Amino acid sequence: MRPEGVLAVTPMDLSDELDPALTATRLLHSSRGALAGAAPMGHDYALVTGMLLQPDYFESLERVGRGVSFYRRFGVVRDVSRAYTLLLVALLVAALAGAAVWASAVLAAGLTRPLTRLEQALGKVAAGDLSVRIEPRGPREVVALSQRFNIMTERLSAAREALQHAEREAAWREVARRLAHEFKNLLTPMSLSLHRLRRRTGAVSEDQRAAVAESLAALANGVEQMARLSEQFSQYARLPEPRFETLDLDQVVRSAVSLHEHEGVGVIVTQDPEPVPVIGDSLLLSRAVHNLILNACEASPPGATVEVRTESKGGQVVVEVLDRGPGLDPAVRSQLFQPYVSTKRRGSGLGLSLVRDVATQHRGSVTLDDRAGGGAIARFVLPRHDPPHPGEKGDA
């Protein structure tokens, strides 16, 4: 039907869709683009009133409905997902916090453990134990600190040993000084008394004169031994400062051998054919070599021979004194150069100490070892001093 005065529209035949609408909701949702309501009018007619729409209107409306339904379901999922997300973030934060606490504990332990060891080591050092050492491990700074600590304790230990050695040396020299003083106080009246007795031997009867002379000789020998000990004590107590000059060590050795007066033991000297220049004090060096020769002669049996050799080895000069005595006593091997240590019945134990001190003053060294085939060998080592060649500048 079309009212009057209304422009005609495209005819639309909805008869095929009318019966289902009349038996149902009386609404027509035509896929051809019509939205209308239908009302029956008698048996053969029906009134349909509506409006034209886009042909895909109902399809679009259905899509919108599906979208609304989807977004409603998505809202539920979103709420659930948000709760799970918050829980996941909380767990992740807790895991990161736990990892951070663990990492900080490990790092702190790696730093505090070496510091604790250092603190304990410092406590031991403060208590006087300078043998403590720290294993350098951990961070680079801690390793460097541990190495510095070990160097410090080594130097402290060396300084303490040097101080103890100096204190012992001072005590030993004080003892030697007092002994030398007491010996001299005794030797003076003993020498005068011995001289008076010798002058009165003529007053002794003929049959007693030989016994008196023998006794006086024994007394004189004893006084001589005491004078020798007194001289050794005096030398050790007041070892003079060396007066350095350029010397031929061969000449020093010859002068030391010339002082040899030991009966029953010979001395053979083997010297370098070339001059052996050294810087030193001729008196102190001669005294040191003489003490080595004297020890070798006293250790040798009657009829034996002591060998003295001088040679250059690289930048050093070596004086070797060899004997065929009993060798070194293992009980005192490590103490041979300490004062008052001697294997001889009448020895003062100062000879080798004087030799060691002279070697130290001359930047040298002295050693005593067993000799192959029996006996002992003493090595007195000094730095060689070669004078500058002509045209070269000498030391200022």
C-alpha cells in the first residue's frame, strides 16, 4: 500500500516471509532490508508497516551483538588475567628480591671472609706471631691487601730476627769485653810473678831445678794461652771499622800463612797466578784467614797438611782452607759461627765468629762444609774488584 502524495519506493514483495512472522513475533527481519510489523486483517489480508534498511543491517546488527557478547566474556577473562598478572608480578618481585638478597649475601661473604681472615692474622701479629701468612684470594683489592700484609710480616720477621741477632751480638761482645778485662787483670800479676820465679830458679837446689823449670814452662804456656784468649775476647769485643783499600788477596793470604806456628802440621799454599784484587782492610782480612788456618791446623792430626787455595770465580774471589781432620760435628753444625760455640777443649768459640763478622764487613761470606774423603773445607768469599782500564773513569 502506498499513501497518496508519497513517492513510490522500490516495490518489495514480502509475501514469502509474512506467514512465519504472523505465526511468530509478527515482526519481519528481512534480509532484503526491511524491518516491519505485520497484523492480520481477515482471512486473506494482512497489514504490514515498516521501514526500509540497508540489506546487511541485520547481519551487521548480529555482528555487533556477537561483539558485545565477546567483550563481555573478555571482561571476565581480563579480570581473571589481571589477578593472575598481579600474582605473577608479585612472585617475580619476590624471586628477584630473594635473588638479590642471596647475591648480596654471597658478595658480602666474599668480601667479609678475607677481611675476617685479615683481622685474625692481625690479631696474631699483635700477639707476636710473625709467621702468620694469608692466602691471597678473593677480589683484586683483597688479594693486593693480602700480598701487602704478607710482605709486611716477612719484613717484620726479618727485622725482628736482625734485632734479636744484634741484641745477641751486643750481649756477646759485652761478655767478651768483660772477660778480656778480667783476663788482663789476672795476667798482669801472673806475668810479673812468673818473671820473678824465673829469676829465682838459680836459688833452687840442683836436683829440683829441672822440675821447677818444667813447672815454670807449663805456667808460661798457660799464661800464653790466657793471653791469647784475652786477645781474642778483646778483638771480638772491639772489632775495628775496616779501612778499605785495593789489595792483592794473594799477599794477604801469604801474610796470614806467615803467622802460622802450629807444630806438626804443614801448610801448603796454592795461589792464582794472576793478581786477585779486592777492596778491604788488610789487617782484618789477614786475621780472618789466619783464624781459618789456625782452626784447620788444630783440627788436623800430627803430620797432616793443611791446603790453602786462592782463585777467582767470575766476579768473586774464593779462599779455601782444607784439612784432613775429623770433619764437622753434626751436633753444632748449625751453630759453628755463633760466639762461644767450639768443639775444641780449649777453644773460646770466637774465631769463626770473627771470621763471619769480617766477611760481613767486606760484603762477603764464609761457609764451612765437610770435605770429600774426610776433613773440612772453609770457603771465604769476597767480591772481586778489577781496577778500571787506562782511559776509563774510576769510581769517584
